[in-house]
Amino acid sequence: MTFTLASDTAVTPVDAVTPIDTAGAQRAYELDRKHVFHSWSAQDLITPMVISAGQGSFVWDGEGNKLLDFSSQLVNTNIGHQHPRVTAAIAAQAAKLCTIAPSYVNDARSEAARLIAERTPGELDKMFFTNGGADANEHAVRMARLHTGRHKVLSAYRSYHGGTELAVNITGDPRRWPSDTGTSGTIHFFPPYLYRSAFHSSTEEEESERALEHLEQVIRYEGPDTIAAIMLESIPGTAGIYLPPPGYLAGVRDLATRFGIVFIADEVMAGFGRSGKWFAVEHFDVVPDLLTFAKGVTSGYVPLGGVAISPEIAATFGKCVYPGGLTYSGHPLACAAAVATIGAMTDERMVENAASTGETIIGPALRDFAARHRSVGEVRGTGVFWAIELVKDKETREPLAAYGGSSPEMNQLVAEAKSRGLLVFANFNRIHVVPPCNISAHDARLGLAIVDGVLDIADGFAA
């Protein structure tokens, strides 16, 4: 069976092309179900898929089926799977020095810090390395609290900042609820999201203006002198890839400056080329006080995260001890992976490829889908960072799955995509189109054609 983009040639789903140890895969599955406790899951209700191999934009399951990875796993394999430059760098570092305590200098960490500092906006030149995005956000908040002497943190509903205790309380989606103690000092506000506006706006200008007015009210009602930080995803990821309207992030920057509040930009998912720029804040010409990163900095090959720190906040800890650290902060294997990843992204112009792929291939295709499919309420995104919002009715905008959960219809669509050779990232009522930054034009069109076919099925669920 073939699927056809409106303006392109027909393509066929991928086939199994590489030998896989199916017996080994079966044993891995059995051991997983016996011993592994999975995150965000009811353990008895899941049948996790075995992934046995990966290369570029593709993975192979335990039965040898080849699948185009339109999810980039958890939106972190920005350079695709098994990039030879990065795997070689990890092997070379392992042969040289596997680990060292963070109190010592190591060349991989120093070079990774330099390369990241060259790409962060403004003067965010100091790097504190963590193990991932959640603890990067935890440490950014700790720095903001110590710098300001205040405690509260403002963050948006429809956001995600990590699964650790403070990070999940800062999070603004339902994953917070089971762990929300109400004592973490986190306050939530409504972000701009025109498709489902909390402000009854009809234009992006209205949405930006009203959302900023609302945020200023929250600041004033909470007491500016009690607020340490405002944390925002520059472009929210898991929450729906809804881009801030023009002027919004600049307005947040202004409010933070006016009230002496630290502005933290969470770039864990949006950073390192995903949006078509090194960091998503560059789209909005804004420089935060702290910027957190993870995921794409190593393409997930070795866990690494961090906080990029402004000179003013770094100076707070010039003569005063920063009371925080991690055994694996700036781990040599992770930092070697970061150096190689950034080098590969630069030399192979992956950020530019992400931007052009979004502009010339993904964006036009998704807008065509929105026009042709009655199940598509809205499409939005930039670079290789897009969301398709699925609805039961375009007029009422009733979602195909309720906020905070899935639905049999969404589960069917994800399974159908997989049966046609495509791994997708789905959350609530959305399918996200988030392939690697270096995906080829051919593979991008292949994946979009499969999505197009899956949306034919979604249309059957829509009025």
C-alpha cells in the first residue's frame, strides 16, 4: 500500500531490512517484564516494544521491522541514532578517562562548556553541568532562590519541567497532581495559547497582551518581593509545541527585570537545533538570566544537562559557596559526547537543515493536512518541532482525547502509524512531528505521507 503527499510522489512504508537476534529480543522482553519498573506507567498494563538497533533516522524492533523514528525517542536524538562521530568520541574518551570527580578539571568538560557558551545567547558563559533536564531545572531554581533571597517560582500551566520533586511541582500539566504537595513554593499562571485561549482572544496580539497582563496581576497579587523566578519553556514541548505569540517572551523579560525576578528559560527540549536555531529563545530576541539544557546536547547518547548562568548570578557565588553539586557533574563520557555532537551539528549544518526542513517540507505538508482532514484542529511549530492537534469537531474544538489522558482513538492511531513503519510521539490529543534535525528530505516526506494516511483514519472519528 502506498501513501501520497498532496504535492509529492508516492512512497511506500519501510520494510524489515536488517538481521535482528529475535531470540535475544524475546529474552530481553521477558527480563524487562520481570525486573524493570517503567516510568509514567501502570506496570501490569504495558507491553513495551523492544528496540534492537538504530541507525540515522531509523530503528529496528525486536522482530526486525524497520521504523522511521519521527519521535526522536523522547525528542532528544537530534542527530539521529548511532552517529559515527559521536560513538567514536565516546569510545575514545572511555579508553582515555572514563570518569573523574567534578572538583577536578577535565578537558572534555572544559571544551563542552566553551562550545555551549559560544552558542548561548547574550553572556550566558558559565556552565553548571547536571545529569539531565529535571535536575538542571532544580539547580536553576536553587540558584535563583539564593541569588534573590526569595522563594516562590512562577511557571505556566500546560508545561513540563521534569519528574523530580521540585521540577514536577513546577510542571503545569497533570503529571504534577499525584506529587503536588502544595508546599514547594510554585505558583502557576495561564500562558498564551491562542487555539485554546484562557483570555478569549481572537488574535495573537490580543493573546500576548492579555497573557502578559494576567502574569503581571499574578506577580502583584503574590507579592513581587516573594518571587525568585519565572520559569518558562521557550517553546513548550510535551505540552503542545505552542509558540509564544510575538512580544510575549520580551514582555516576560521586561516584567522579570522590572520586579527583580530571575527569568529562567527551559530549553531542555527546544534547544540544540530542534526549533531551527541553536536555542529557541533566539526566535524571540530574548536573553534569560538562566538557561537550562539537556536532551539534544548529546543527542541522548550519554545523559547530560546543565544550566547556563548570567554574569550577575555567577557573581553571587564568586565568594559565596554554591551549596549544590552532583557526583557526575560534567562526566567525561557525557562531555565528550557533547563536544562531538556539537561538532557534528555544526560541520553538517544540522541546525540549518532543521530550519529548512520545517519551512519547506513539514510546515507546508501539515498546513495541507489541516486543510484536508476534518480531524485536524490546528498545526503549529518550527524547525523539526511540530504538533498536530486532533479534534472530534473543528467547530467546537473538542479534543480527540481529554486533557491529561489518552483515548482508544489516539491509541489506535499510534498503533496504525507503527504498523505502517512510523514511530510517533503522541501526548493527549496530539501527534507531534519531531524527527531528527538531520533527517533527509526523502525520509521527512516518507514520514509525513504515513501521517497523512493515519489522519484518514482519524477523520473517521471526527464530525
